[in-house]
Amino acid sequence: MPELPEVETVKNVLKKNLLGLKVKSVDVNYSDMIKTNVDDFKKNLIGEEFIDIKRLGKWLIFETTNYYLVSHLRMEGKYYYSDTYNHDLHEHVVFYLSNNYYLRYKDVRKFGVMFLVTKDKLYTDTPIGKLGMEPFNKDLDINYLKEKYKTKRLPIKTVLLDQEIMTGLGNIYADEVLFKSRINPFKKAMLLNDSELSNVIENSRIILQDAIALGGTTIRSYTSSLGVTGSYQDKLLVHTKKVCPICGDAIKVSKIGGRSTYYCVNCQDVKEAINE
């Protein structure tokens, strides 16, 4: 699944290509992907100009003249910008642009979603309003996490994936943050001490910033669709790895909250794993 660094990379490439272009028409080939009225979605975008593209957490926010087009790639969604359109079976939304190019959204698993809302409805009529702070937010501090975690009996790995607390981390980077912070991924979030909370914040910022600089992580379902291939996979310390780079022990993998979790028993002080 594309996480914050991958979505940031997509955003930056799209900005280079789309700003200043207008939408001539829109094809919607899978209407369930559009979470606002489909007819209005197609009609209201005609003549709209792309004036900015933003990102919050894992969400892309296309700002047009009068609307926000909000898009989540979910597991495998990809945008393509090209001068051809071959009516691929898995290209579910296609924007015809004023320069005779196409912006094509492809999603084999059909999990991605889009909203089109007026600018005053971004935080009320889309999931954007429910998102927690990004790690880069200066207001995200130990006190913020302590308040959010104080009743959380779930494992910290699961809670790190809760986008309503801290947005941007997915499975890959959550593993990396916990490993670099030397935190047991099975530990209840409510039991983290101040030092551990500080490490979560600091390492989230460091890892995400490094991943952004390298174009994200290109493994499995996230691959380049806009001419950019991420290389942060070469810097991963624990996720998908076999041997701990610190102590040399074998990396373990277990299911936590249904997600494959990679960790070092020794370095992360894991006394007992479950569902190995």
C-alpha cells in the first residue's frame, strides 16, 4: 500500500504535469469508486483548472478552480499521465485534459476512492476531517500521543496504523519506526513511556523524510506509475528482512491486527510473540 512518502512522490510528479491544465471531460468506468454523486462528479469537473495538488497523510487533494478532488490510492491505485488512452479494463477514472493528454487512474483491486466537494466541505464531507496529525506537525508531541494512547490496550503496531491519531504511517514504516525505536510491537500503546513516545515521534519524522527523499519504497504493490521509482527499500532495516542488522539474530514475522509485522526479538525486547 502506498504510504505517506509514496503519495508525496506521486503528488510532486503530478504537480509538474497538471497545474494550469483544464478538464475537458471525465470517464467513470467504475462508479463505486466515486463517493459523491457520479453525475455531478463528471459534470462539475468540466472546465475546472488544476491550480494545486496537496497531500495530507495518504490522501491526495487536487485543488481545482471551484472544488477539491480528494483521492486515496488504497492498496494498488496508480495515476498515469500520457497522450494515449487504450481503455484498459482496470482504468476506472479517466480525465481528458486541455493539452490533449489523459490523467488515468488504474486500480486492479478497485479499492481506491475519490470525492469531489466544494472547498468549504473538505473537512466535513470527506475523511480528511477525521485525520490525526502528521508526524511533521510541530504540535505533535509527547503530550498529544499520551492523551491519544491513554486508553489504547491494542498493540502499538496496530495503533500506529490508526490514521485518526497520527496519519501517514502504514505497515512498512510502522515496522521501521518500532525497530529503530527499540519498541516491542506487541506492547500495549497505553504502556509506552515518555522516552518511547519521543522516539516514535522522532523516528517517524526521520524515516518518512528519508523515504520521501528517495522517492518512497518500491516493493510488492507499490511500483512507479509516473516515471519515478522509489529506492528506500534499499534502506529498510527490518521490514521483509531476514537478519537483524544490529545483533545478527533472525528477524521474526507475526500477524498483529491482521498485518504482517517484522521485528527483532532481541533488539525490541519481545518476550513472547503470537501467531508466528
